[in-house]
Amino acid sequence: MTDKKLVLTTCGSQQEALSIANALVERQLAACVNIVPQIASVYRWQGNIETAEESLLVIKTTTTAFERLRVALGELHSYEVPECIEIGIEDGSAAYLEWIGESVR
């Protein structure tokens, strides 16, 4: 197990996804954010089943930056309840994992 994390969130527009990604990297809360455009989401919200076209953000960060990243997502995001799911990175390319650590403060 490493101290590196993947964080997932979705956004309602490509513009918002780019804005959040740029802010997270600029603030050194993320080393990299991949944006996967035009995913279809089906979910329950306020008792109704909804469908939406969203963008998925795959955020690379560290354990120590995660809480600050979660707070930043709440500030930057337009959703009332933005997705914020942390997934531990068990292993990977040593050079890439080191780069994540060097890029996140």
C-alpha cells in the first residue's frame, strides 16, 4: 500500500470539470486530473431516478492532501452533494508514484 490516492468526482459540464481540475492542480492538491467527458449517469436524487450526462474526474493525490482536496471540491463544485470517493493506490510505477508525491503539497 502507498500513501497515494485516486479521488473520483463528476461534474455537470466540461467547463466545470476543467475549472475544478485546473484549481486542484494549481493549488497543488492534485498532481494530475484526468477528465473523462460525456459519461452517462443514472442515480436517485430526492426520491426520483435521474439521468445526466457528466464528466468524470480522476484525481491523483496523497493521503495527507485528501482532506484539503475534499474541502476544495465542496467550495469549487456546483453540486449540492458532490461525489468525493477516495480509492487507495496499492502499487504502481515507482517513478510515477514519486512524481505524485513531489507534485502535491
